[in-house]
Amino acid sequence: APSPVSSEAVDWNEGLLTWMDYEKAIARAKESGKPILFILYANWCPICHAYQRIFHDNRIVKASSRVILARANVDQRPDLSRSLDIDGAYVPRTFLLDSGGHIMESAFSKQDSPRHFLQPDDIFGFLRLMNAVK
């Protein structure tokens, strides 16, 4: 039997946070100059589901005003997944993109691989990215 996770959508706290698709986020970033916190995820991914707690944390909700939040499901957007498989096609992959849509490498952890993976309990990792805004 399939895992119950496989058919459920991830809860991204859309009641308090505004999420965009990649193209809308790029357009908004170009207008506003804000960077994009961009996550590639999959509904079947248990770690992606564990991210639900992160995006309900008040510190993350507050910090989200510094960035544009965007996400894409790798099963629906394999093109984006392929274009951002710099160190592998794992999920979730989290990127901080500048207003031109380029990866802000300096904002990331010191680990080499997987460079764009954050643990689902790493609130400070997410805050570090969201606060890397100059």
C-alpha cells in the first residue's frame, strides 16, 4: 500500500505565507529587488512534509517578509528540477535566488553535498538564508 504521504499535499502555511510559482516569483523579484527563497519538493517526500513545522514557526513567518517565497513540485516541473540539479536531483532542495533568478551561493551552508538541503528541524538554517538579504 502506498504511504499516506504520497497523495497528500505539503502544508506550506498558506494562510499566513504567500507562495508563488517560479515564473511569478522571478517577475516579482525583478520588480522589487527582493531575493527568492525557492524550494523544489515532492508530495511523496516525507522530509518535504516535515517542512510543514518550519513554515508554521513564527520566526520563519516574520522573516518571510524579507524574501519572495516560491516553490515547485519536481513531478510537475521536471524542467526546473533539471535546471537546478547542481549537486543532485534530491528533494527538498532550497535555494536563495537573487532578483535576477541566480543562485546566491554565498548564502548556503558550508557542506559540499548536498549543498542545498536543509533538515526539516533546521529553523536557523532557513532563518540564515532569509536573513542573508543585504
